[in-house]
Amino acid sequence: MLRFAKDRRLLAGTLPFAMVMAPFGATAAEEAEAGASADGEERSEAITVTGVRQAYRGNFAVSEIPQSIAEIDAKTLEQNGIQRLTDALDLNASVVRQNTLGGLWDSFAIRGFAGDENMPSGYLVNGFNGGRGFGGQRDAAGIERVEVLKGPAAALVGRGEPGGTINLVTRQAELGRTFGTAAIQYGSWDRVRGEADVNVALTGGLTVRLIGYAEDGGTFRDHVHQSRWGFLPSVGLAVGPDTRLTYDFEKTRVAVPFDRGIVVLNGDFDTVPRSRFLGEPGDGDTVARAEGHQLRLQHEFGDRWSLLVGGSIRDTLLTGFSSDAETVASRQALYRDGRSLSRQRRSRRYAANHKVIRAELAGEFDTGPLRHRVLIGADHDEFTYDNYFTRYRPPTLASSPTGQQGNVIDILDPVYGRFPLPATSVTTDRTDRQRATGAYVQDQIEITERLQVRIGGRYDRVTLETDNRLPGAAMSHVRRKVDRFSPQAGVVYKLAEPVSLYAAYGRGFRANIGTDVNGVIFDPETSESIEAGVKITLLGGALNGTLAVFQLNKANVLATDTDNPGYSLAIGKARSRGMEFDLNGRLPGGVDVLVSYAYTDAEARSSMLDPNFSFQISPGDPLINIPKHNLNMQVAKTFAIGERAAQIGAGMQHLGKRSGETGTDFMLPSHTLFRLFGKVDVMKHLELFGSITNLFDEHWYANSYSPLWVQPGAPRTGTVGLRARF
């Protein structure tokens, strides 16, 4: 009750702020409209630099980049009522969900490759590495757009997965303007949410943007109540006509019970209802916190050169207990009687600190008839991860354990709190540090009006350290340095004004965290990527599409050390290849359309044992949670009801069947989900909006780690709300 009251007070404090700002903003908007000409002239004289350039991109139209790029913009996020990054990424078929640590981090695969399944997926925030750490699933509040940068980008971005990179462009202070939105909404399972986004021009060159959200309510899962809040302000300052300084702050908190999902016994996905919680409410919430700072300075040197420098620091902490189904068959009573689920009990304290500094010079020059557009940059990245993990494990069935010793719950008739919560003992007490310094250069040469060639490369020096504080560890402190060069090459040929052909090649790497049985830090994963495609621009730029084919290869994937059970070796190989099609824009008649399809064939390419359960993996075995077919489509139409503007839209996602456990034949079934969304102006500056997801209430499964850890997807879910604009 105390937690509930505290969360309600937080909502009560946020929502009145949002609603009070709405009428104030309407007045401000009317005043600004009345004096737009004069104010606009004054601002244009005082401020020249108003936008914020994105790192790693340079001065290129999308059609000139030898890479497949998809964007999920603010309008699409708002239309669908999206509140989590995970749901936003569902809109692009090249990205699929992976194991989310009981719903407490973001994990996804791009073009079939996911990286380390024991860590959250990395992503960029305004070009800075920002996704690592344990701050909970990223909320969509504060996100202006999501960029899915597919293919071989390691030559610029650096250490990462070969399938691509996610870059989140946040909502940043817009200089010289005052505007905002505020919204309150109510959804299924008594979920209440309020959010506000207010951009205030304090002076001609100083603007503050205040973004906040708070959410509280139940879920379709029994005993799983969640609360979350965040404060994400941005400050923009024009330092002269050609220089802009931007500071972004992040403070978030998520509290939710750790939830491994349901069990699937003998392939029966109806073994238990999708709502059944198989953890222990007495474990309480797992809490994830994040605090981050990001500072960027952008300077324009005339029309052809610009400099972007900045730094970021982010601290995250995840703490809590959970009761998770035991996955080893020799300890699992469920396989004997079909109802007694043996459970481990775990505690986690994952703390991470991530620091990044970087600088990039972008510009262009000519050498005779050739036009060069170059990027020259360097960065330094430090990531420190403290992993303190404790566990209680049920004894083997051969010892005939009691129900209490097995920490058993009856999956058909659960009685929570039946036994005292077992005490745990330390199994991991370790600090991993990664320090990386890199420099890169890229030159895109315009040889003719139709032909452009891109060449580039990046050199990285990475230092890996592990401090193992467990008694009896083979080595308490180990350190290793790795040097890598990641080249890239690409070509773009304009076949006709609306059609461009491209091809690209690149190599990359990603450090493996941890050590082998001898305490030696693993070799890094290495990768090789190739892709080719065609880009089209139709209807005067209103409609854009990309068709691409690709192949990715990885080596040094972690696998079980067969001579030393419980340890791993970097010996595995994997391959992913496929085809993608992305189309978005506006059709004649004002119809917005989005189509995204991916065929992905991702498989193991060597014989090895799975590092988690030691299942045999053979060449050709599919990678976990990767469907061969993924399709997302939606349309939206704006129209008028009398004098009121309105919009209605519909979408569909089809996800094919996919492996639910590495090295076995357990498969998650395919599913097709439909959604509706719409909005209508109820008065000036105030709109009513709503959405329904999983319209036909299909049973579906978001991801899986084993048949005993399957995450069911939400049933039909409705949301309705009011949004004020000014």
C-alpha cells in the first residue's frame, strides 16, 4: 500500500502540471501566431544554428548512402500510442525481440544477430553509445525518432553487431520557440499514464525543453503491477550565430516484479493460462534506475565544414529478487508429475557506469572534378559493469527433495508464499571493465553525377579487465588488450532520378565479456558483412523505399567448453542472410503508408554446445527467436468530421515461427496481430485519441529462452486519452 500511495502521489504531481500548462500554452500559441512575423525576424537575426546534426551521418541524402536506413518518426510513434522502445522496433521487420530479462531490459536482434544474450542490446542515443546498462526498458517519451541503421556500420560506429545499429534521436530544445503537449490516458488493467513536453524560449538564444512522464497500473499478468517515471529535460543555447550547445539529462525509475513468463510442457502452449505468474510475489519488485548526462557542442565553419564534440555519462542500477523456473531437467520436478514446478531463487545487483567522449569533423572539398565528402572522428568509451549475483538452486531429483527444498509451486493451482523464501548464496561477484579508444575516417567521392564511391575505416584499441572476487577463482584479476581495424567500402549508382543502386562491404568486432576456465578473457567476436540494394523515391519524395539483400558472418561466438562444464570458449560460428523491403511515406489522397518485410535465414555454422544448457548445436540449426518471415504494414488517413480534424488507421504484424530454445526443436508458433488507432479534435488544441492492439485477442509469444521461460504476448489491449497542444 505504501508503494501504491507513493506512485499515485507521483502521478498526482505530474498530471496537474501537464493539464495546467495546456491552457497557458494555448494563450502563448495565440500570441505567437499574432506576432509571428516580427518575432520570426528577430529570431532569424539572433540565431542561425537551430538544428542539431547527427553524428556518423554527414551531409547526405538517404538515397546517397550505401546502406539500408529505416526511420520510425514521432508521428508514427504517436499514431500507434507507442510507449516502449521494444514496441517501436516491432514496426521494422529487420528487428525482432529477444530475451528481455523478465521484462527489465531491451533486447533485440537486427538481421538475425543479437549479440550477448546475457546483456541488454546496445544502441546509440544522439550518436553516443547509450543503450548499455541496466536502467530498464526504454520509454518512448522523449524520443523524436528511431533510426534503424542496417548493415556494416562498424567502420564508423565501432564495436557492435554486424546486423546494424539503433540510434535514438531524442526530443531536444528547439531554439527560439515556445510550444508543448500534455496528455493523460487510461488503459486496460487500470493503467494510468501522464506525460508532458514543454519547450520554452527563455531568451532569444536560450531554450529549455521539459519532458516528463509517470505511469502506474496493472498488467495482464497476475500479481505483476508496474510503476515507472522519468524526467528528460533538454537545454539549448546559441553561442553566437554558428555555434550551438545542447545539454540533455535523463532520470528514470522502473519498479516491476521479475517475470519469466509461462511454462510450455510437451509442446502444449495451453499448459497454463497466459496470465499465470509463476514467480513469488513475496520477492517484491525489481527496481531499475538510470541517470544520464549528455553535452554536445556543434559549430559550423561556413557552408562546407562543421564540428561536433561532446560527452556523455550514464549510471544504471538494477536490484531485486526473483523465483525462476529451474531449467535443468535433473532438478525439475515438473517433468515427473506435470504440475510441480521447481524454482531457483535469485538476487541481482547489476550496476553499470558508461562514459563516452567523441569529436567529429564533417565537410567537403574538391580535387579537380571529384567532390569529396568526409567524416573524420575519434571517440573514447569506458564501460564498467559490477555483477553481484546470488542464487538458491533446487537439489537434484535423485536426492528425493521435499517441496520446500525444491521451492515448488503448483502450476495448475498456485499457492503463493507456501514455503519460506530460501536463502541464496553468492555465485558471481565480478567487475568487468571495457575501455576503448577509436579513430575513423570516411570519404565519399562523387566521381560523376551518377556514381559515388565510399571508402573508410576505423581503428580501435580495446582494453578488457575482469576482477573476480569469488574465493577460489582461477585468476582474481585479468587484463587483455585487443587492436582491430574495421574497413568499409560502398558504391552508389543513380540509375535514374528516382532510382539508386548500392552495395556495401564491412568488417567489425564486438568484445565478449567474461573469461574461460583458465581466467583468460575471451577473444572478441568478429564479423563480415555484405549487402546490396535499390532505393526508390516516388511522388516527388513523398514515398521512399529500399529493397536490400545481405549476408553476415560471425566467428568466435561463445560455446560450452566440453572439457570444463560450466565454462565457455569463443569457438562458434554463425551466418545470417536474407532480403528486406521497407516502404514509407504518403500516397495521393493523404494516406500515410508503412510497409516493412524481412526474410532472414540465421543459423549456426559450426558444431558446438550451447553455453547455457550445453545442448548440441549443429551447422544449420536456427538461431533463437529469429523468424524467417516478418511483416509489418499500416495505413492511416486524415479527414474531417464537420470542422474537426480526425484520423483513423490500422496495422498488421505477422511473425513466422521461430526457435524457442537453442539447440533443440522447441519452436514458438507464428502469429498475426492487428491494431487500430485514431484521434479526433474535440475542441481547439484538444484531441481525443485511442488505440486497440491485438484486436482479435490472439494468443502469441514475444520471445523465449527455454520451454520453461516463455514470454506470452498481451491480449487485446485498449487505451484512450486526451492530449492538449499549444
